[in-house]
Amino acid sequence: MRESVIYQDILQEGIEKRNQEIAIKMINKGINLETIVDVTGLSIEQLQQLQAQQQNTQPE
């Protein structure tokens, strides 16, 4: 049985969100961005955005 387009979209969004969560943990552990790109498949630009978001949400 073929999954619907809506199901595929929801599944892809879930995978993207999980990859972002993994990337945030890796960023917080100090792993370099090139390694995170290789592991998660996210772009450098996406990682830089996540990194900026993390810096803005951390208490000083």
C-alpha cells in the first residue's frame, strides 16, 4: 500500500525535527559543524540558525 502524500509530508517533517534535535545536542557538545552536516544531513546554514537560536535562548 502506498502512503499518502500527506503522510509522507508529516513523516518528512518529523525526520527534519529529529535531525534538528540531534544537531542541537551535537552543537552543545562542541562537535564541529562539518561533522554535524555529515551525520544529520542538515545544511551549514540550518546549523548556523540552530546555533544562533541556542545562543539566544541560553540564560546569561
